[in-house]
Amino acid sequence: MKCRHCGHQLTESLVDLGSAPPSNAYLSEETLKAPEQWFPLNVLVCDRCFLVQTEDFAAFDDLFDDNYAYFSSFSKSWLDHAKRYVDDMAGRFDLGPGSMVAEIAANDGYLLQYVKARGIACYGVEPTASTARAARAKGVDVIEEFFGEALGRKLAGQGRAADLIAANNVLAHVPDINDFVTGFAALLKPAGVATFEFPHLAELIRHNQFDTIYHEHFSYLSLGAVTRIFAANGLQVFDVERLPTHGGSLRVFAGRADEGGRGVEGAVAEMLAEESVLQLDRIDGYRGFQARVEKAKDDFLRFLLEQREAGRKVAAYGAAAKGNTFLNFAGVRPDLISFVVDRNPEKQGKFMPGSRIPIVAEDRIAIDRPDVIVILPWNLADEISGQLGYCREWGAKFARAIPEVTVW
């Protein structure tokens, strides 16, 4: 396989997680009776441009289909994050009634609803029909297509060029990253700004966050790799912020390179220097990760087996993609975790891909009273454990498995 950005032959592996079905391919009662498609889940490192990327097996449009089940609005902390973003960007870049804001991968309108509330013209691009319907129900204008250079040029030609383009947790999801980034350069107004949020590769490696690896994530991004990709496709990075979301993310600010660019903030050089200390700009920084991943898997399995031997009931919370990666890599089935609770009605009544653990509504917890609740979306552990505080009434404990097994 060749690098998706620079075309260099890939020979170095970051981690091999065996095989798994697509992490958002939840099963119904009917599909439970049929065989599942499993794909290898191997992550490679380009030793020329240092883009970390999954090996090609699953088709892009198969992963993001009409029944895509991830809805952003089910997390209050994420909604709060989106509102803060809108307020901050409106202030920093002087956005008002005469401005135009676009969001690529607008999901269910979780962010653009706050743009609309400020009286700023906006629209979203969202290819998955299920989430696009939810966004329209909020009054958000949605273009139901995959984004790239052709669509960016088309929208700009229709007078829809943007002062601000938001792209939260989507840069990692695109197979043709060059075409995708070029689309932003085409859609931005001359002085426009695009922001990109994505989990930081440095945190993935530093904190053993291997469960954020799944087929829908084609890339795992450092600032160094992003800066090189942007420069090759018409954008210039001028600022970066560190965010606590998703276990540690970056927000990268970019403008059109053909406009001479903005002054580059010192935070960019500081972050690149930090990545260099971690050796993300040379291949040695990526070695040894496999052994750490396998230890985390073994420790989690040992913990679950100990609970079963002690006669304790174990359930999980959050039918998130990251949980599916971990459960399938570890080989966990319903004999070790009896059910997974999720607030999203689109997931309730279905089954986790691969592990086939049933997904249920929250009221099941009070009925079954599990002794241990494993929080699979560990980045929301504080929010979820607070929400489930009533489980302490029967002595239930909470657990997470990343970066190591922790019980409280």
C-alpha cells in the first residue's frame, strides 16, 4: 500500500489489531442471523511524511451509509463544547449577520444550531442520511454529499463561499485526504478561516488510546503531518490549540495559502517542537506500541474473568465505536459483559458489531443492578459516572480500561 498523502510505499506498522467489523455497523435482530463482514485492522506509518493510516480494506461509502448511528447531540459535554466554539469563533473572527459559516460533517446539527441562534447564515455538508434528517429537523440547511474539491468549487461558484468552515472530527475520516483539504481552499473566502479538530496522535500513543483506531478513521494525525498535507493542498496553518476532548485533541486554524497567509502564532512552533521530542517526526517514535496495546487487552480480560469468577454481574455503558474496537480485539462476548446501555434510540434494540452484545436503554440498569459498569467511551467517564450516580445505591462500581484498568 502507498501513503494516501505522498504516495510513498508503506512498510512500517504502528499496531495490528487483528480484524473487526466496521465499528458503527450495529446489528439488528435480522442481521444477527447473518454472517458479518470483518476486515483487517492494521495501522501503518509513512516514514517519509509520517501520516499514520489504516491499511485499505473497507470501502468508504460502506462505512458511512444511510443508517449511520453516531449522533453528536447525545452528549451534553459535546454540545457545551460546540456552543463555546461558536461563541469563541464569532468573537475572534468578528462573525455577524453578513458572514457565512459552513460545517463539513455537520452530523445532526449539534453545532450549527448555535450559529443559527446568533443570526449568522450557515449550512452543513453531511453525507449520512440519518444524521442529515436530524439536522434538518433543527432547521439547519444540509447538503447531503461527501465533501471534496469538486463540491467546494461548486458551492463557492453558487455564492456560498465561507468566512468560517468548521470541521470537527472528520479529517481523520476521509480516504482521499488531499482532495478533501483542497476542497477547503476552494470554499474559503480570501480572508476566510477553516478550523479542524481531531484527536492528537501524540495522546493516542502516550496514553495507549488504541481503541480510537477503527476502519472509519483512515488517518491518525499529528500537527507535523497535517501542516505538510495542508501546505501541499492550498492551506497554511497559522494557529493551534490543545483541547481536552476525545482524550486530547488539537484545533488547527488554517487560511488560504494563495492569500499570503496570516501571521503564524508561536503555538504552532511549540507544538511541532513537542512532537519532535516525542519522535513523531522519525520512525523510532512509533515502535513499541504493539506490546503496550496487548498488555492493556490482557489486563482487561483478566479483570472481566475475575468478576465472573466472583459471581459479579458486569454491564457496560456507551455503544461507542471505540468500545467496539476494544471488545473485538479482546474477544469479549455476552458471557463477560451482559449488555451495553446507550441513550441513543437509534442503537437501542440492536447489537454491538462483532461481540454481538445487546444494546439496551438505561432503565435496564435499575432492573438488573449490575455490580460493575464498564464505561466504554472513557473520554466521557466523568459525565457518565455522574449521570449514573444512583447506581451507588446498590454498591455498583465503575470501571474503564484505557489507558489501564481503573475501578472507582
